[in-house]
Amino acid sequence: MDGRHCARPGCDTVAAAKLTYDYARRTVWLDPFEGDLEVGAWGMCAAHADGLRVPVGWARDDRRTPIIPIRRPLAV
Ligand SMILES: [Zn+2]
């Protein structure tokens, strides 16, 4: 596995999200995939990231939400 494709078995789609987790905090994070994966991180395609289920009692923190640009005031 080269880490740039989805980690799900049978899926060879290019990774669009980075999945990390912390057993102690029972949290799974989804972040935008930026080309590198640290130790313990997994690449996921968008479909599998979107459909990701976490175990009961775990939190799923999706940080891929696009940043909404702040509108400029109309009168400058
Ligand atoms: Zn996938």
C-alpha cells in the first residue's frame, strides 16, 4: 500500500481524505488529504470517508468542511 490510495480493501481510488484515530480519546478524525500521511494515518477516498461509521461510543470529527469565505462589506 502506498498510502495515496483508499485503505479500504478492494478500493483502489485515490485518497481524498486522511483518517486518523485515537483510542484514548475515542475519536476518529477526517481531514483533507494533502499528499502525505503520518504514521497511523490512513488514506480514504471521498465515498468511503463520507460513509465512514465509527464504533459506538466514538466521535467522528469531520474536519474536511470547506472554509466559507467571509464576504467583504459592500461599502468600503
Ligand atoms: Zn475507497
